[in-house]
Amino acid sequence: GTYDPSVDIPGFPGADQTVWFVANDLNSTNTADLYGTQPLGIECQVTSWAYAQEGPLGNMVFRSFVLINRSTATLDSMVVAMWADPDLGFSDDDFAGCDTSLSLGFIYNAQNVDQTYGELPPPAAGFDFFQGPIVAAPGATATFRGKTIQGYRNLPMTAFFYFIKSDLTLADPVQGDPAGATQMYNFMRGRIGLTGQFFQDPQGNQTTFVLTGDPVTGSGWLDGQQYPMGDRRMGLSAGAFTMAPG
């Protein structure tokens, strides 16, 4: 019954800072301004936490998203995505990539020097799915909200996409127009926004995972082989799955 500030710390256990908030898409003016569509009725509860320490944990921010379908409609082809416009220092000299084995998408500098960082070597950044949404899978085991769920599995990254500022082919989805919603949904499914066609690697193979090469060794499909360095937007997706009301 006594508040002890050294013990009674709200938030994620052991973290140095926790931020929690709730958002939804119920404002039709906002959704129309974004991609010209009506609200879906999704509530998003977000917990973010981080650690003030040396080493890997000090360079990470963890985020947990709880999505709730507050509508009365079943969403039969739900896809979630971690989207980012990362702007690694100076925004116009970036490259993107992904590691499908780690469900990791990343951004890095196309050159050894970035004007924002000066003489310092430019960093790299990325996003990783630790626990994707769960889908039915007989005999499997999933983790959901800290609990083990039998008969389900966590989806990994099922697509990695990117688009490029001011590019005519890989254009930003148009805002304030329902066409933009279709274009974004195409990207989230690992397809080109404007056309809905699959991405193609330099050999012409169709894929939902772009830029899967290794920038360190210079092997495989690397950013820069098809388009010059520039301002990248990127996303990791998981889906599709069915999301029932509630």
C-alpha cells in the first residue's frame, strides 16, 4: 500500500521506459484524407519499451501491437505491415533490403559517407517480426500476449516491399483517393502498388520478397541493381488471415 518509486515502476518489466497508447481509424475524415476510404473499425493498442544500456538492447525499441476488430464485419483477407519511411540521415542516398530467414527488413546507406553524419560511419536500422499474428495450424504452438496457444502458429514475414519517392514505377500510393488504398494493399501483399503485379528480381523471377541479397558480401539481389539510391519507403507484412469481429 505504499508507493516505492524504485520498485513500483509502470510499464514493461525491466525496461527503462515504456510508452502505451491506443489509436483507431474511426474518424472518416482522417481515413478519407489518407487513402480515400471509410473506416474499417480497427482499434490498435501499442506498447513500446526500451533499455538505456550498452550493447544490443540499448540499440533496440520493442513494440507490441494488439489489434481489435471493433466492427461487425469479418475481415477475410487481413494483412498487417510494419511500414516505415526511415530516412537514414540524408534521405536521398538510402538502400533497403531484407533477410527472409530472420523476418528482418533493413535500411542502410548507399555510400560510405552520409552528409548528416559527417565523418562518422553511417548506421543501419531495421525492423524484425518477433511474434507475428497467429493462424490455425494443427500440431503447432504459437505465442500470443505472453501465453502459449496450442494448434496455432505465429506468421513470419510473408512479404517485404519497398517504394521510392518520385519514381514513376514504384510510386507512393496516392493520398485522398481510394486508388491509394488499393496500391498500399498491393504493396502489403508483396506486389507493385500501381499494377498489382509481383516484383521481379534481376533474373525475372517473381517474388513477394524484394532485395533479399547480402549487402556485406555483395551477393544476391541488392538495392541499386535496378534503381539508383534514393528516398526509400519499406514495409514488412504478415498475412493474409481472417479477423473476426471482436
